[in-house]
Amino acid sequence: MDPPLLKRKTSSSSVGRRSEASDGSVREGKNPAAKSRLYEKTLQATGIYIGGGPGITDASRALCKSLLEAEQPLPPDSLFRDDRFEGTCERLCNENEAKVVRDITPLLVPSVEVLLGLVPQPDYSARCKETIFTKDQLRKLEPFITGWKGLNITDRQNAHSSGVTAVRIYGYHPVINGDQTSVYRFSLKKFDITNEKGINKWATYIFTTNVYDIYGPIHFERLCSAVDQLPDPLSDQHQPQ
């Protein structure tokens, strides 16, 4: 989900342009847009599956459970406050995408930059900045990365007022078999934030914050360990002949 924007706005015309571009890519024989039924086959052709697979390990399942359940401090005065929540949900039914993104998304998926006191860009995904890696690690990563700027850019249109109350949390895990790597999606939690007087309204906020606090450091440590094992492109044995 995308957090609210500061200056740059997502207008209906810009959404239209992106839709036309995506539809055009289908007509021109390029990768189909995510909303196309052909997109699942495109993903499968690259080894990415939205279901099935051998499942995750018990240790991974326990980690996911902790991400869903570990307690986090909640915003004290927001549209999700008990005395405001019902009215907020009623107003969402007739709001446009821009207003939903502005008002609701930070309460569902908080930006790590906001939690740290910085202002995020409008299109949002959590990622590692290049500055957290050493020069040696960056040199090893360079062949695999087309540009750090691209990591800031996401084009996801998943905050629509018609379905904002329906929430699904998915995880992804790789299965490596020799030189073949497949990625499978699995479901962590599905719910409607309006059910049972909003009993699950903070579920995604807590999960996202726990991803930052609990899983983030673990993931970064694993990344560094993997990068350190890559061959150094400046070593003698990797110099061009």
C-alpha cells in the first residue's frame, strides 16, 4: 500500500495514463499488466507462483506469527480511534483513491520514514539504501542492480476505496533446486477491518512495524552475509583475459 503524498499528487489523469500504458503493453505483446489474467502465466514463466509450493518451515512460521502478534505502540489520536472508527469506515465508501491513500494508508501500512521522523515519497516500498553497504559489498552487488533510483519507484494501484476494508497479508519464499529458483506466495492473514467492530483494524499496522523492528535487522544481516560470499569483481581471478 502507498502512503500519503506530500506534494506530488496521483490525479485521475495520471492513473489513466498508467492504465493506458499497461493496456498498451498487452496489445503490443509485452508483459501483460498485473490486472490481466495473463499476468499469472507471465509470473509462472519466471518461476513465481501465487500459490502452492512445499510451504514454509516451522521456524519461518513462528517468525511470521511473531510479526503478526508482537505488541507495538499505536497512534493515540487517529481516524481509527474507537469513537471515530465506524464513521471513518462509512465515509470511505464514497471517497476517491487520493483521499483514501492520504487518510487511511498510514494507519494500515506505516512508512518506515514516518516512524523515524522523515517524510516519505508518495510511492512507497521499504528497502535497503545503498549507504548501509560497504564499498566492497556495493561493488559485488553492482552486476545485479540496474540502478538504486529504481528501488524508490513503485507503480502499485492497490488503495481503492471500494476494497480498502478488505485486507490480505501475504509472504513469499524461495525454493532452490540446483540452479532453478522458484518463488511461492503464501497467505498470512485475511480479514475485513470493519468486521467485529474493527477488532483487526490495527493488524496490518502492527505487522508492518514488526517487520521493520524484528525482521528488518535479521534480513539485513542475511543480505550482508550473502553479499560477502560473492566473488569480488576486482580480484585477479575475475579480471578480463
